[in-house]
Amino acid sequence: MGNKIALQEWINPLYLTPQTLQQIHTAFSQAQPFPFIQLGNFLLEQKAESLRTALLKAKKVETYIPHMHSYSTIKEDKTIAAYKEFFENSGFLTLLGTMIKQPCKKATVSCKSFEQRNYTLLHDTVQQKEGIYCFLDVTKDWPAQANGQTIFVSETGAEPVIFSRAWNTLNIVKRTANTHSFVKYVNAAAGNKEVLLMELHVE
Amino acid sequence: MRENPRIGALKGWVQELHLDDAAIKKYTKEFQHNAPFPHLLFKNFLLPKQIEFLTKALEKIQFEPKDSDLFSLKQTKDLRTNTNVALSSFYTMLTSPYFQKYLQEITGIPKLKPHVDIAGLMFEKHDYLLPHDDYLDHRKIAYILYLSPTLSTKEGGALEFFSVNKENIPQKIVKTYPPMQNSFMIFKVSRQSHHQVAEVLADKKRITIGGWFHG
């Protein structure tokens, strides 16, 4: 994981105070039907903009298994690699662990893009990994009618939890064995806009 | 010369050109040979007045919005017990031994049960149905009757069929059928019958009646 990266050079200072961290933990742990939270304005504005620009410019590889998913994985360039390093670093993982009061040892980071006609589907044969799942959303000016939300459903029959596309949010979810998620089909109202996500699977 | 009883029984609904022996022979061959899985599209299938009656009947019925990972559309309740004259007579025609024999001859699928699923579906702008195979053990033939005015390719709403690999995993779209008023699609339901309805892109409605014949 290397040396600790200075959090204040990346993250909104609001999220670095003990009081806020305690509030985040309370909200996260009390959320129903499973622990989750959405943190707005998470990165410093310039950092979020720079990541968005890099994700937009990076090479994308389409992955299409019609009855399961359709999206693009974003290839890592030098800028994206720096963000990846930040989220995999012990500094961020310690902060995340403090927010959710759970040890976070390792994060696996990947980036995805969803454009018009992209989606993911719930599928019987795919077991989604239990544990902490985070996604940093750097989708900007997204038309709500285009859909593309990340939706979590649980087998308990509880109301789905919907994460609408929101600029510079860090979304943290504690996924259990019966929690499954999908990205709603992006319709033509999206025009040429795209959903840009950096995902973290945390152990 | 006595009229073929099938023609006699169905001609109040189905256009006669689809009912004679030569047509059935041609359709049987086409159904089996159509790729990527057995299917057939009958054009100008019902008498125009019946399309008009069915369309008017559906205008009086409530379509409920349905939304999931797989679809965004509007659907009626089960129409089997609907008391509207046009709808109940259409259901009686679908479940009649004459129509079932007609489908059995064309599809080669024996012993259809008189139970037929039936519901109205409406796709409006941005509605869609993503890839799936319809497969359930007892479902044998899927059917779709197109009621609303024809949509062009650019307007979306096409029924699209996928090719599959050896493991029956869908690969790519190989057949596209834009919605055509008064056409009737049937396809054999199996692990290979992966299909979808493309997003409707126009400010228009795609209204159908559909369901499954069971065996």
C-alpha cells in the first residue's frame, strides 16, 4: 500500500473531522434495509473534475453479454492510476474503516462507463460479492429521465434502495448475501452523456 | 364442395389466405427453418375489423406501469376472464381446437393445452424489454399480436432475436422485426429463444396482445 497519502489533498475537509465521521457511522449503521450512505462533494472539486476528464478521455472496452450486462470498462491511464493508488492506499482505507467502524484492509478498484443502451441485470447464476462495496460517481449533468441509477434490492422484500446519478458522491454499501444490485438501462434521453464510476470492492 | 371446418371456424377472425393447406405447408417449412430459433411472422393476420375491435377494447382497459432491471413497460391484468366481447371472443378463438390444431401443424409442437396466457402490453417512449428467453418448462409457443400502427426502424420497439453459443448464451442480434400493425408473431420457447424489445424512441405507443401457449 506504500506511504500514507495526505487525505486533505484529495478529500473534502468536512469528511475528515471526528464529529462528521461519527455522524457518518451512525447514519450508515442505522440505514435500512442494509447499511449504506451517500456522501456528497466527496473529493475536492478540482480532484473530481480531473478524474472525470481522465475517465472521459480514457480508452474504453465494451463488454456485452446480452442477458447479463452491457457497459464499458475504462482502461487505466497515468491520471486514473493515481486515483486508484489513492483509494487503495492505507490512508483512505483507514478513513473508510473509521466511517463504517470495520477494518478495511484492501480495496480492488475498477472503472466503468454506461452509455445509452447500457445496463446490468440481476442474474440467478451470478453471486455478487458480500462485503463493503463503494462507488465514486463522477457523472455530471445527468438527465434524470435517462435512468442509469444503481439500484439495490434485497430478497427480504424491502423497498429497493436507489442511488440516482449524483456528481462527486462516494456511495458506501454493506452488501449481504441477499443484497443484489443492478444499473438501470440507460435510455436515449442520455444523448451523448455517460455515467462514470470508480468502483471499490473492499476487504 | 364442403368447406374445410378449420377455415369455417377461423375465417371470422383470421384472413383466409393464411388458412388453406398450401399456406400451412409453406408456414410449416418457414417456421422450422427460420433462424436463430423456430419462429414465424404472419402479416395482415386478422380481419381489419377485428384489429379495430381489439384496439378499442384495450383502450378501455387500464395498463399498469411495470418496472424492473429487465423492463420498463405497461401491462394489463390477465385478459382471460375479461368480459369485453372482442377480447373474450379473441381468447375463445385462440383456445379453440381449430386454432390449436392450426398452430400444432405449423410448429410441429403436439398436445397444446387449452390454457393460454394473455395480456396487453404497451411500450411508450423510452420503454424496453431487455434480453431473456421466456423459458419455463410448460411454455411451448410465445405469441404477439401487434395492434398499434406500424413503427419504422428509427422509431424503435423492434422485436430482436439473438444467436446463441453452444451453452445457449446469447451472442448478438441476428433478426429484427419492427412492430407492424396486424402482424402475428409466434416463436418456439426454449433455452435458445433469447429476445428483446428495443427501446421505443418515438413519441408513439407500441400496443400488443401476447402470451404463451402451454403444453
